[in-house]
Amino acid sequence: MAHRLLVRRIWTLSAKDIRCLPASAAAASSFSTSILQFATTRASFLSPSHALPCSLPHTSLRGVSFNVQDHEDFTVRVINSELPVLVDFHAQWCGPCKILGPRLEKAVAKQKGRVAMAKVDIDDHTDLAIEYGVSAVPTVIAIRGGDVVDRFVGIKDDDELDSFVGKVIGQ
């Protein structure tokens, strides 16, 4: 599996990227050396108009959400926040939580900084779950100015999430 990921990453490198690799990365193993030679050869056949991008395209959703560390962190970053905050109460073992989390992050990212998202693992922070009346996961609670303004339990589709987030920020 790791070899496949390495091959995929090397496959997307341009010739310029390969020349910039540190010697230690190129000599990590005979396998990676042969892959680098293959990628260099492959990249040399690319015409400038067909060259691959220098970096992999990605969307970073990590900047829009944060994991709550403890009750004090929750108070500082959620209750005292100037922005409205969506609090995602979830659990590692919860399948629907794993589906909702990325969808919710995407909906929050669309708002470009007008709302924040806090993630609370109910197994690590049972006290917060009890305090906010969380009886099932996933539960999302919208907090503005320290007050709960809205909530929902379960999975919602992308349109419903966009509508929920829009309503929380007052659109």
C-alpha cells in the first residue's frame, strides 16, 4: 500500500520536482531509487504543454475546524468566540459521523471565515456532551454569543447543511 502511494506521488512529479529532491530522499531505498529513475525518464517525455503541475492540487479544509482539547478550550474558542460556531459532537466509532464531518467542513469552508467549526469527541469529552444534552451522534449545535441558537441530529445532505450554516450566520 505504501509503495502504491509512493508510486502515485512520484508519477505526478515533474522533472523539476525530481531534480529538487534531497539526496536522502532519492537514496532511501533501491525501490524508491528505481521509481525516481522511472519518473525522471517519464517526465523527460513530457512536452512543456503537457507537463504535470509542480504540486498536487488539494483543498484544505483543516483551517475551518478545530478539535476541542478540554472544557477550558471549549469556553475560550466556542463560548467566547466572536464568530458563530458549529459544534460537531461525534465519536470515532460512529459511521454517520464519518460521513457528516467532511460534508459539514465543506459547508463551513464555503462561508469563507464567517463561521467556525469545533469538533468534540463525546468519548473524550463526556462532560460537554452531557452539558449540551447530546444523546445521539452525530449532533451539531450552533452557538452564537455563547448561546445555543440551533441544532440537529443525524446526517443531512449538502443542500440542507448549506441552509443550516446560512441560517446560523444570518443569511
